[in-house]
Amino acid sequence: MKKLLIAPLAAAALALAGFVPSASGTATAGSGDMATVAATASCKSLTALSTVHVRKSASTRSTSLRLWYKGTKGCDIKGVDGGSYKNTCGIDSYHYWRKVNYRGTVGYVPNVCVKYS
């Protein structure tokens, strides 16, 4: 009986970590990059101070991948120096960004628009 309960739980845990079963029955990395999976496993929680765009690269000219809504949480991956932004989240001008994972989307947000929670 215990074996019947463990297999579905293990499969669910692998799916949440970004692994998918292959035809051989072993788990392989999905489309995500392994460093990102490892970094988000020990998530430092961030909260959005206002609704912001999660961007493909650390630039306001970069493609917006999705919106991160005010008050919701995501995971911090690392800080990066990038393109400058002006009049963002109450700051006149700054250039530091956070690489984040927000609900499965990995991208960049202005550093001043998030706080550790």
C-alpha cells in the first residue's frame, strides 16, 4: 500500500522541480536550465512592490515575458547590473536588476520594485 502512494508523490515532486520522465523511465531536465532549477530549490522569497514586467533580459527595451502583480511572491535567483531605468517604482534612475522566477517564468525585474519577504 505504501509503495502505491510513494510513486505518484515522487512523480509530482519531479514535475515541480522541472524534470520530466523520458521513454527510458529516467528523469531528465525539461526545457529549464539546471542552474535555474537548483537556484530556485533554495528560494529567497521576494514580493513585488508594484505590478512590474518580468523581462527577457535586464533592460527596459527587452521583451516582457509576463506581469508580476503587486503583493505577490516570487523567487530571487541573483542580482545583475543592467540597463538603466527611470521613474520606476518611485526611484528617479537606477540600473540594478534581479533575475527572478515568478510562477515558472524566469526573467528580470528592476531591483527597486521588489523586496525580500
